[in-house]
Amino acid sequence: MRCLSAIVLAFLPGLALAAAADPPLQFRVTEGSVLNAFHQQGPVAAHLLLSSGRKPRVLVAFPAGNSGVGVWFEDATTPVQWTLGEMKGIDRPDASGKRLHGITAEANVVAKRLVIRDAVLGSVRVLRDFQLGVAYPASVATPARISAHGVTWARARLDGAPGYAISIELLNGRVRGGKRGAPLVLASTRDGEPLRLRITALTGEKPLTPLTADELFDRQAGSDLRSRQALQFLSYREKFLAGSWRFDTYFGRDTLMSLRLLMPALQPVAIEDGLASVLDRLNTQGEVAHEEDIGEFALLRHRKESALGAAPNDAPIYDYKMIDDDVMLAPVAAAWLLDHPQGRDRAAAFLARKTTAGEALGAALARNFAFVLQSAQAFARKPTARNLVSLKPGSHVGQWRDSEDGLAGGRYPYDVNAVFMPAALDAIARFRQSGLLQPYATQTQQLAFSTAPKQASVWAEQAPPLFRTTLTASAARQAIGRYASTQGIDPAPALASVPRSGLRFDALALDANGKPIPVLHSDGGFALLFRNPEAQTLDAMVEAMTRPFPAGLLTDIGLLVANPAYADADIAKAFGRTAYHGTVVWSWQQALLAAGLARQLQREDLPKATRTRLRDAQRRLWHAVDATQAMRTSELWSWSYADGRYTMAPFGQSSGDADESNAAQLWSTVYLAIPPPSP
């Protein structure tokens, strides 16, 4: 490994990135105490975060290699406040002449002094853990190089490849301490003046290839500028990124669901690159990869799991523990290759396209279909709860609610079994009828495909009823009143919405014994987007979601993703407003329901009364969506309640919040393809 001094010497001199033909993509998003600034041009893509308040932080995340650099400061005695000046892309060589790409920015912070706690360089996965209080591996520790007016941290990647660097230069101050255990302090030398800093951050990981606006957006795409900017920052020829800063890389489920919802707004090349990225990462069984460990995080994983003395290995490591993405691929592929006019015209060429390993995409898709059919067999033969698709042994997560308590201890998720499996089997049957996969499927696979229609029928008829939950009106009102009192919420609107006939809704999941867990949830939106429920079921599903919280999910600040009012006290406690999948709003789940309602209203087989109820639900949902525009591209948000009203609160910036929200989330940009209904 090159010595630190050589890396630092290479880091200090350099030139700004040469002007490209197209201007850079630059935009800023402020959420609560965090200022987010994005820059993308040519080989540079970077997301700078400046955290104000009592916990100051400077962090830069790079889509290249899912890498990042960050400096955390000690808690401030009085809140600090950042402002950001100019930010631009730069390109500098390391000691061996290889290029590092990143940004330089000038910022002011209203603080007399900042005391540096630590700096972390490397994988965003390591930075993410450090933010949550997990110590980083000793091998990535990076000593500071201190001068009178600045501090630099720089190192090569663990295998000696070009690495990472961050420097903070004081433009009106001095660096004090840092020796013999003394605190390292950035201090102003001018009383009454904010600290003025120049921040430079670089990565040596291989840049991704950004999609230009013309390559990404169809003419029908919405005009909301912030959503377009966020989506463009997250879109590359190699893959779509799930969200920045914490998920600056591929996630299978996020890619598939975003493609499905964004399909009317995207150019064919973008849709097909996204689908190809999923097919390229299937395992030999046909399972969809959930997440990838790449760059230095892959090096760390291989080092930990390999024999002592093994050569460094940065080959990607894929995670296949999720079960929803496996059954999501078929209906999303069908939406493009079978249902979309442009997709149908391009289907043969797309399926003949090769993966990076040289396999035809059609063969990869057929492998996934065979896996889905095998997973469906047990329930199709004997439709009991224990034959549904379960979370994998030893895992507490398996679908999009992938925090430890996201399914309330459930083993059989509603969305996977009641929606996606029937939808996948239907899609496989349609592909078989089209003949598109015949050149790629083996004889064994083709024989399995012939069973899809019958299996689809069994799953569609027998799986959803296993999740049905009913409560008498009296029991429902008691539960609502009890829960509302624990949350400090006025229960009157919710109580008034409970019909005399009682409540009916689908459980979030079944427990290990096949018993429904009575947590009301927003995943009914999947059924509206991917299935055609009969009118009575559709009425009950939509009414359950759009009743006022805590009878349903609807609030002034959006559609909550869970309501534990009807569950026991322990579950209710785990599903609070500080829980990642608790009584919080995820932007894309609102969009999912909006898209689902629009799709159901296109049906011609629904009675007039049902259509009227759907339009009313659509109107009330969009009222909530319009009220949450301030955080439209965010991953999720929480709330507070006072004087009879809910108020939005950034998630991750309050004591007790389980994690931090991304300011730019892939599936939160999907409103670009979901226009509001006509008045």
C-alpha cells in the first residue's frame, strides 16, 4: 500500500473538472437540520450533507463504488448552522497518476469552534453503520494530517487501488490541538464571524455512466423539477440507485417497483437497462438479488470470509434473503414486454441481449419463472397457511418492510402471498402464451410453465382469504379509543368513520402458526396496481386504508404505512412514529395507492357505487399528497400532533428515530408518472 504522505501530496494539488458539453446537474434539498447538495457531471456524482443543530457533520456520498467520506464533530453546546456556497466537480490524480473524482465546496458554519470526533472514509455501508453507532473496522482507520489551516484524511483502498480523501480548509481560522490526545479543534480567529471552510472530497472508485435527461425521460414525464433532478441523480446505465445518501447502489426490489410505477415516464433504454440490471444479478436458482456489496465493502466481506493470506477480492457479493423481489420480476417484466406497445416491439431484441456473463436475458428470465413456479407448488397442491411463501429460515425480514419489527414477527407476508405470487403466476402464463421465451426455456422449464394457469387460479382464490381480519364495530371503537389516548390524538374523526357493520381488513402478515397479525397496512396498494379484486373486496380494501387514522391510515400529512391500533400493546409500541416501518409516511406508498386507484378506475366491470367510492378515496388521498410536497422526494417522514392537526417531521433527526431518511429516494420520484386526477 502506498504511504499516506504520498497520497496526501497527490491530493493537494489539482484542477477543477474540465467543462463538459452539458452543464452539471446541481440541486439542493433542505430537510429539517440537514442541507443536502447534489452534483452530477461526467465522471463525478456526489451528494454532500451538512448537518446543523447540536450534532454537526460533513458527509459526502458517491455512487461510484457506493463510497463516501465523512467527518463527525463532537456535540455542540449551542446549535450550529451551516450555509453552503459554490460547489463544483473536480478531478485529481493520486500518487500513481490514477484519477480521483469528487467535489469541492465552500461553506460557512455559525459556530465559534468545531471539535472533530472522527473521520470515516470508504464504503457508504461503513459510514452508515458509524452513523448508527457501530465502530468501523480497524483496517479502514485513517489518521489526520494537520496543518495550521486545515485537516486532511486520505488513504488508498485496502487493496492498494485508488482510494478516498477529504479535507477541511479553514479560510478564516486555525487548527488547534490534535497532538498527544488533545482534541482536534477548528477555531475561528475572527470574533463574531462564522467559520468559513473549503471542503474537498474525492473517491477513486470507478465512476458510473449517468443517463442524460433525454435518455431518461419520456415526453409524458411530469414537470416537477425536484423529482426530475432526484431521479436523474439516481439513474445510470449500469443500474438505478435506491436512494442517497444511505443506499447509493442497486437494490432489486426498489428497481423493479420504481420501473413499474415510472414506466409511463421513462424512455425505453432506461426501462430496459433497469430490467437488465436485475436479470444480470439473478443467482443460479433464479432468485432476484436484493442488495450488492461492492467496492471496499466487498473487500472487507471477502477478507473476513476468506482463508488467511488470500489475495484481495473485490468481486460483488449479492444478498438473496428477500422473497418479494423474486415474485415481483414477472409482473413487472410483463408490464413492459407484453403490455406496453414500445416494449412489445422491442421484446425479442431485449430478451436476446446478453448479461455480463454472456447469458441471454431471456434465459435468465426463464430461470426466475421456474423458481417462482417451484415456490408456488406446495400451496397449489394443498392451499393451507403453512404452504404459503414464508420468510427464509433464520430471517426476520423478507419484503419491503425490512426492519426487524416491520412484519410484527410475521412469517408469511400479505403482499408476497396475496398479491405478488398470483400476479407472477398470471404473468408467467401470459409469457408462455406469447411464445417469447420459447427460444430460451429448457424443456423442463417449458413443462413447468404449463402449470402456471392452474396454480395462478388456486393462489388467487385461496391465498387472500387467509389474511382477512374482521372486528365488530364495538371492538374496533374500543381499540381506536384506547390507542388514540396513548398517542395524544383526538379519536373523534376515526370513531365516526367506523361503520355499524364493523371493520374488515387484510392482516400485515400471518405468524408462524398461520394466525393473522391485526396490523392495518398500506400494502393493499399492490393489489390495486397488480390485481383486479372483485368489487366488494375492492371497496373494503380502499375504505380500510383511507379512513382517518387511527381507524385507517389517512392523516393530514399523508398515508401512514401501518396502523397497530387493533394489535396488542407490544406490537403497538414497536410500530410507533420513530419506527422505520411504523406509523410513518413513505412517499412511494402514497404514490402506489394513487397509481392503483387510477388503474382500478380504468376498469369497465365495476359497479357505479364502487367507482364513486374509488373517486372519493382518490380525492382524499391526493389532498394528502398535495399537502406533503415539501418532502416529495424523501424516503419517509414522521409527524407530531397538536391542536387537532398533524405536522410533518423529518425522519431520523429526532431522539429515538430508528434511522435516517434519504433526501433523494428512487421510488419517491414516481409521481412523475402519476398525474393527479382531473378536477
